[in-house]
Amino acid sequence: MGLAKQSITQARESLEQDRQLAERLPELLRSVADAEDALHAAQEDGASDEQLRNLGLVLDTALTEAMRAAYAKERVLVGLKGYTDRIHRRKVSARPKVRAATLDAEQLLTAREAHRLHGIKRTPQRMV
């Protein structure tokens, strides 16, 4: 019985952390847009490779944080029981709001991976 209470307590803590992160999602999406605009502006202005790499890494960080918040939003929509009961999590995941949140999170994941493959400027390593 003590083990079950402990897992419920941990689930409540996780849910609260996810709620706090999910609340930041709009702010994080704005930071993604700002980082993307800065990178495109630097590319148009002919910035150096080092500057483009730094801006690419900033965009990668912003995409990662937004993706994590989107997945947290999905877990919040599933609810407390979803942390401890996989069957409940699967059933609730079929609801339209949760599916939409999952789609948003997966789109951010795809954007981040595409950016990591093609958007971060490679620079030669310096010899020390």
C-alpha cells in the first residue's frame, strides 16, 4: 500500500511540474519565432559562419524547450491517472484535444530534428 501512495505522490509532483511547463508554451513558441526570425535575418545579411552557428544553436534550444512544453501539455490533458495507468493514458490519448496536443508536440519535434540536420551551420573545429 505504501508503494502505491508513493507513486501517486510522485505522479502529483510530475503533474504539477508539467502544468507549470505547459503554461509557458505560448511564451516559448514566441521565442522560437523570434529565434527563427533572427536566424533568417542574419542569413540574408550575410553573417559569418560563427554567428549563424550561434543563432542556429539558439533556435535549437528554443525548439527543444517548446517541444518539451508541448509534451507536458499533452500529459496535463491526459491527467493524473495517466501517469500511473497506461491503459487510461491510451484511452484518453484518443480524445480530440489530446490528439491535437500530441500533433503539436510531434510537429515541434520534427521541426527540431530537421533544424538539427540542416539548419545549424557547421564550422571547422579549431586546433588547440
